[in-house]
Amino acid sequence: MNNFRRIFKYGWLGFSRNIWISTATISIMTLALSVVSGLLLLHNITGTFVRDLEQKIDVSVYLKQETEESKVKELTAALKSRADVMEVEYVSRDQALEIFKNRHKDNELLITSLKELDQNPFQGSLNIKAQKASQFEAIVSFLEGYAGKEIIEKVNYRENETVIKKLTAITSSIQKIGLFFAALLSLVVILVTFNTIRLVIYNYRDEISIMKLVGAGDWFIRGPFIVAGSLYGVFSAILAWVAFFFIVWVISQKTGALFPGTDILAYWSGNFFWTIFLLVSLGVGLGVLSSFIAIRRYLKV
């Protein structure tokens, strides 16, 4: 326990004595972690936006006019039992007729022509919403292989297929780009912290020699540099979170207007513990990794 306290003490002294080097390292790491924070918000915004679009896209299954209600209920139950189906709404022929009348109530000629018909010309339909846009293909395949598919007149998936595939492709591209930038920034942070620890080791070369002469253990000498790397990560994570909170506070209204349904301020504040834990873990992890690589290469004990 005493050794741990001494290691932390010497690590803090190394961190505080080299204030300009530490400030430069923290600044770079804060910038990198801020971009990571931006990726978190971008993921939240795009996720909300995509979910909103997905809720507006559905597949309509038009049923033959002579279809019995019992068979409609069987198909509805079969669809609702699927894990990839979020919602199934049945619109009967009468409901379809009323919807059409309400939508065109100002068109007297159309309403008059409709009244002259001997029977209801509309079909019943099932409007299906998937959990994810990428799952519509599987749902349509299920409908095409359904045992009672003789009641189905038409499935309008092909009309929406292009929009659905584009939405899926956009979602996938955003995730890949985010992962690429996160990996690139992590590499930058490792290189910067690595060079900082290398400079600290060089500045302390005389003290390290003395510690070895008096019989200090390997990890007693190496430990303070790892502590210093951890401190870079902790301070950078806190600064990044605070800085990004003010950025979010400033732009939250504009993003809410641009992407309805998103509230990045509520997201950032409501996920305080998760985001601060993520940033601190990432900062400390990168700091410790960089320190460990540096001392393995440059600190011969």
C-alpha cells in the first residue's frame, strides 16, 4: 500500500513538474476525446433520424376483396409473432372507403362518382412496420411463402425497396465512418502520449539512474510513468465532457429544428455517468497503453 502511494505521488510529481508538456498532451487528448464525443452525438442524432424514417416507411399488403375476416386475423397473428415485425395495422374495405372520402371531401365530382358505384371498390390492407428497415426483405419473403397467400392481391414492397435500401446503406455508412475516425483518433492519441512519456523519461534519466543504484524495483520505477499516462486521460476526459456540454447547450435548439425528435442536450445530460465513464475509460486506457509502450522501449531497468 505504501509503495502504491509512493508510485502515485511520484507519478503526480512527474505530471505536475512537466506542466507545459502535460498541458500540450492534455490539449491533444482533449481534442481527440471531444471528437469521440461528437461521434457519440452524431450516432444519437442519426439513430433518432433513421428510426423516425423507419417508422414512416411500411409495407402494404393488399388483400383480395372476397377475403374472409378470419383469414385476415390469421395472417395478422402470423406477422405479429415475428421478431422483426414492429406493428401490423389492418385497414378494412370500409375503413379504406372512409379514409378516401375524408381525404377527397372537397372534390364533389369524385365523391358523387363514388356514390354511383354499386359496391365498395376498395381493398382491405395490412400496413406492416419492421423493427429495422433492413428486415423488410425477410418479411416480404415470409409473405411470398405464406401458406394462405391466396388472399394476398399485391405487396407494395418493390415500390419502397429503393428508399429502404438507401436508408439501410446510409445507416451502415455512418457507422463505418464513425468507427474509422474513432480508430484514427485513438492512434493519434497513442502517438502523442507515447512521445510525451518518452520526453518525461529523458528528463528524469538522472533520477532513474539514482533509483536503480539504491535498489528500487522495476515497477517502482515504471509505475509513476503509467500513473502520469492515466492522469493525462482523466483530465482530458473531464475537460472534453465539460467543453462538449457547452457546445451541445449552444447548438441543441438548432439540431432539434433540423432533426425533429432529437434533443442532444437531454441526451448528453441524461447519460452523464455513461458518457463520463466512457471518456475516462478511453482516456485512461489510451494513456496507460501509450505509457506502457514508451517505458518498454525507452526505460531500461
